[in-house]
Amino acid sequence: MKYLSLSCLLGLLCALCFACGDNTDWVSKGPTNEVYSEDLLLLGKEVYSDTCSTCHGADGSGSFGPALLGKGHKYTYQNHRTLIERGRRSMPGFGASLTDREIEAVLAHIRVGFFSD
Ligand code: HEC
């Protein structure tokens, strides 16, 4: 019984964390250890500065949009991709304006590329 209520409390705390955003220090987690080709990272850097930097800052530290730096661990690859393709709230989706390769490239850039140069 005691254990049961403790786990309920923990569950509730987790639910609250999800509801009001998170305070996780993603930056300290560093880049993901995914490996991308040099070509893809270069393209990603270009796509990022053309398409994303106005809202997320040239170095990923954020401006109108949140900082992206070091947040490769925040989303699975697929969820990260879906977010960029469809957008979310005040972020527009880019599924229609970027090619598949450009999306893969910009994903690579934000998942590890901020750290690779
Ligand atoms: C018009 C401004 C704007 C542009 C351009 C933009 N974003 Fe965003 N982005 C936002 C905003 C605002 C949010 C926060 C969305 C929310 O509140 O749900 C966001 C959120 C995100 C997130 C989630 C961040 C987190 O911590 O959860 C990612 C990843 C992201 N954007 C990537 C990109 C990429 C990659 C591009 C370029 C292809 C891009 N964004 C272009 C405004 C923008």
C-alpha cells in the first residue's frame, strides 16, 4: 500500500513535468552519438542557416523559437523529423518546402552538427 501511493505520487509528478515543459538541462547532455556523413552535415548547416536560424539563432541558442543546441537527446529521430515536417504551435512545418534530403540534413545538423565544427 505504501509503495503503491509512492508510485502514484511519482506518476503524478512525471505527469506534471510533462504538462509544464521541462527543466532538463539538455545542453549538458551534449550531442547524440549518431554518425552522419560530412556532406549531409554541410548541407544541414546551409539549410539551417537559410530556414531555421531566424527563429532559433544562428548558433542554435534560440530567439523567437527555443534553443536547439544540445537537444538531440530530447526527441527520437522520428519524432524530431515529424516535428520539423509538420511544425508545432507557432513553428511552421517544412514537410512541403524542404526535400527529404534537406530534412535529413537539417536533422543531422541539429542532432549533432552544432557540435561538429
Ligand atoms: C517562424 C519561426 C520558426 C522557424 C522558421 C523554425 N522554427 Fe522551430 N520552433 C519555433 C517555435 C516558436 C517553436 C516552439 C514550438 C512550440 O511551442 O511547440 C519551435 C520548436 C522547434 C523544435 C522543438 C524544440 C524543443 O526544445 O522542443 C525543434 C527541434 C525545431 N523547432 C526545429 C526547427 C528547424 C530544424 C527549423 C528549420 C527547418 C525550424 N525549427 C524553423 C519557431 C520556428
